[in-house]
Amino acid sequence: MAAGAVSLRYFVLGLLTQKPMSGYDIKRFLEGLSWLAGSPSGGSLYPVLRALRQEDLVTMERVPGIKRPPKKIYSITEAGSEVLHAWIQQPIAECASLKAFVMRLVLADSHTRPILSAHLQQRREQVASHHKSLANRLKVPAAGPNLGQQLAVDYGLALAAAELAWLDTTLDQLQGQQSPK
């Protein structure tokens, strides 16, 4: 699977590198990012956890609850870490969505600094290309776009400009930090 594709499988593995979590903990974390990265339903999250466990990429421990059913706490295995690392090494797909990019940012601790910088630079090139394409739409003679189209292009240009500024600042900060991960 391409590294840029939004894959709950790899995202869950990345989250579990940060700390062991229950399916409920993962779902709540993702709900906090829902406006940026969406939030999977239990119908998609739990089958992913089950598949990762069947592939020995995660382990599951039942922790007794007080006046509650036991919690299933998932932890990443060494094999899971290797699978995640191999996925992170892949370049992000050219058509990667903002959702895929945000998911990569959440997993930044799983990246080495050079790989994180390469992903950010790649995203910068993609956003700059989109910005240029939108700006060229404004130069097209003829009757011009209707108000709604103009507003959408202006909005896209503003988002792209803001993301480019953030990417430039972040890349500069990463280059200024001496010790790579």
C-alpha cells in the first residue's frame, strides 16, 4: 500500500508506538482530530485491531475493570514496528489527501528527522504546485468564474499560502535542530 494512502492500519500501529491503548482510547483520540483527519467508526477500527493481532503486529492484554468489563489494551510488537517503519520509509503518494498528511504528522515521532523533513518537503512541493495551478485559473481570460467558483479558488489560495508558510517555518526549525532522531 502506498505510504500516502490513508490507512487506519498504519495509523493505529503508529499510535501504539506512543503508548499501549484500548480501541476506545484510539477512537477517542481520533475523534479529537476528526475535523482534520476524520474519525473511523467502530465498525472499521475494531476489524483493523483484530487483523493486526492475527498478523502478530500487536498484542492484546485484558485488564480487569472495576464495575466494568475488562479493557482490551493493545501494544505494538517488534514485527509491527518493522512493518510501520517500512511504510514510513515509502514516499508519500503524489495524490495524498490532507487527511493522509495530518495522519503522518501525528506519527512524526515514528519518523527519523531526515525522513520527516523529506515528507514535509514533498508536501511543500505538492502544495506549491496546487497553489500555482489555482493562481493560473485566475489568469484565464473569458467570462471568468462565477462568484462561487471565485470564492472557492480564493479559499484554496489562502489555504495553500497558509500551509506553505507553515511548511517553510517547520522545515527551517527542523534544519536548525542539531541532533537527528
